[in-house]
Amino acid sequence: MNIETYRNYCIEKKEVTESFPFPKLPDVLVFKVAGKMFTATDVNSFAGISVRCNPDKIDELRATYPALQKHAYFSNRHWTMIMMDNTIEDKLILQWLDESYALAVKTLTKKQRQELAL
């Protein structure tokens, strides 16, 4: 997967915005759904992408897929870093992006979820 495919997939989701919100990390592109972050990456290196992850599955996923690493900046209980080393199929990465988006949507208020019609 390349950064263009990643960006296009994320931005096509409902109510998604993109921004560079971290002054100390100016190259980190963040995607949010209704203000809740669901993924991020460094646009210069695209060495990895951050995704939300189900806390009940995160340890099992990391044990199964060496390319899933603990995160340097976000909660390791809820976030993982997918190293873009070509060891994981794009289809699986897209599935994890979908799951990350859904986890972010779950944190929205009932009214916000209804407005998204998800």
C-alpha cells in the first residue's frame, strides 16, 4: 500500500477530515471522524500507520503479526502501529482501518452516531 491509497481510502469515509494537528510532529497526518481520530501517519516516511484497536484483541494481533508494534505516542492498550513493511496484505490493512473508524464512531454521542447514520 502506498500513502495515496491510504489517504484516499480514509478520506472517502463518512464525515472524515484530515489535518496536521501536532505542532511538535508537523509531518503527522491525522484522519478523524466527527472530531475523533482513527488513524495517523508520517507523510514523509509512511513507515507505519497508527490505528485504533480493540483492547481485547490487540495483544493477540501483535503476537500474530510482527508488523504490529506498540505505539510510541498513543495508548498501547487502544492503539497499535502497523509497520508498512509489505508483510501484511493491503486487504487486511484496509479491514483494520475500517475497524479503527468503527471504534472511533463508537466513542461519539448517540446523536452524532445518528447523524452519521451508521
